[in-house]
Amino acid sequence: MSVKYSIRVEKDGANVTARYNLGIPVDTTELLASFELNVEGKNLIDTFLPQKAFTGTKFYILTNPSADTAVTFAITTSETWTADGTDKLRGQKQYDDVSFSN
């Protein structure tokens, strides 16, 4: 497994902060080919170009903060490696978070 990733999505009321850090060793020819990070079915990642590393922070406002909210991600590389996951931010909590990493 050549890709290392860490994704954390935090909820504070209606405000969501998503932080991500993805990377592939520079001594390989493999590239990150795609990355999607969805909250309430909306992909928070704008245009994604093939690259070795991708880090950042995105913000989102929930349409219904008192409802459970699905958080999903999917990563692929230019080779055959893939990863994905699903979790939820719980609506009954003012503050909640989900994390994905390897």
C-alpha cells in the first residue's frame, strides 16, 4: 500500500470542517487519480488533477444539523489501489466528528 491518507470531518452545530492529507511516495510513478469527500451527498473537493500529494481544509454548512449526516470518501490511484469509507455525523450531538486513515 503506497498511499497514506488521513481525513477528519468535524461538526459544530451546522458548521462542518473537513481536513485531509493524502500522499504517495515521490520515488514511485503512481499518482493520486481521484479523491471525493462527500457530506450530505455534496462532494467538497473541487477539480482534482493527478498528483503526488493533496492536503487542505474545506468548510460546509449542514442543511439540517439535527439529522444524521452521511460522510463518505473515495480515493483511487493511477495504478490499481483504491480506498473508500462511510460514516455519519450524529444529529443529536452539537459536536461530533468522523475520521478515516490508514
